[in-house]
Amino acid sequence: MPRPLGSRSPDYDQKKDRLTQTLADHVLGADLTRQSFRQFAAAADVSEPTLRHYFGDREGVAAEILRALAERAAPLWTAVAEPAENAAQAVDAYVAISKIGVAHGAFARAHAFGLVEGVADAELGRAYLSELLEPSLKALETRLRPFLPSESDPAAARAAALMLFAPMLLAVIHQDLLAGKQAAPMDLAAIFDQFAALARAAIAPR
């Protein structure tokens, strides 16, 4: 018996998830250009009507990709938020985790995808903020907050998180996504170690 008009197949959610994961893999390896709906369909190896059936429109595709990237990042945020014995350990362990993320290659590309989409579309900008950027910062705030002079000051926690997160993200984008390796090469590991040293000096241990 055919399905009633407008009803979904029993494996709808599974098929949508498979498409989403394929597209998430695609954006982590694709050029940093804002891809069209047709390009997303080609990357998923489906027709445009099929992609529209599962995601609605181009913005729906991008929003689902951001959610998939957030799910992949969740274990990393859990690791980042784990308590540390002192400020030096809190900073050094985070930098070590970040080096692993950079070596894996997904860290900068996930955020770059969110930035490219978010700047072009306000709704996707809010999605990037809530799905990727804020969780990244809040996990680091949780890690650093116990070692700040004013543990209850949200501005201090946010500033401390930005002091580490923002320059490392920019450094990776500079080298890996803006052809900095050829135009102005940097030793990212050494740069990250310097960021750590600056952060340790700025965050007073309790």
C-alpha cells in the first residue's frame, strides 16, 4: 500500500542523517566558498528534489550541517571543560587539545564554514553562534574560571576564553585557509606555546 500523501518513510530520519554526515564531511574538505544548493546536492550524490525533501532549502542544509559539526565537537568540549589542578595545567592542557584539533584539520574548517555562512545569512549566523561558537567559548570559560581573580565575573571568564581561543583560530585560518603557509609561514606549534605562556602570565592562580 502506498504511503499517504505527505507522510514520511520509516527510515526518513536515518536517510537525512546519512545525507547530513556526508555533507558535513564535504564542507570540512571543500573550498571555503558559499556553495549553492546544486553543489550541495552533487556533493551528497542526490538530486535537488531529494535534497529539498529532506532539508527544505539551502539554509536548511547549512543549518543541519552546523548541527552535525556541533555533535562531532561535543566530546572535545567535554574534554575542554574538565577541571584542572591549577591555572598552568588548565592553559597547557587546552593548548595541547587544540594542537590535536589543528592536526586533525576539522577545527578551523568547521568554524570557517560557520563564519562564511553566518556573515552571509543572519539566521545561519545565529545558528553558528549557538551550535559552535558559544559552546567552544563556554567550555573554555568553565575550565579557566576557577583560576581567575574574580571567579564570578562573567566578563573576566569571557575575556580569558577569548584570549586563548580567538588568536589560535585566527592563526590556523591564516596558515591553512588563507594560504599563509606559502605567503607568510608560521610555526603554529611554537605560536600556540607562546599563546599559552601569555595566558599563564595573565591568569593568576588561586
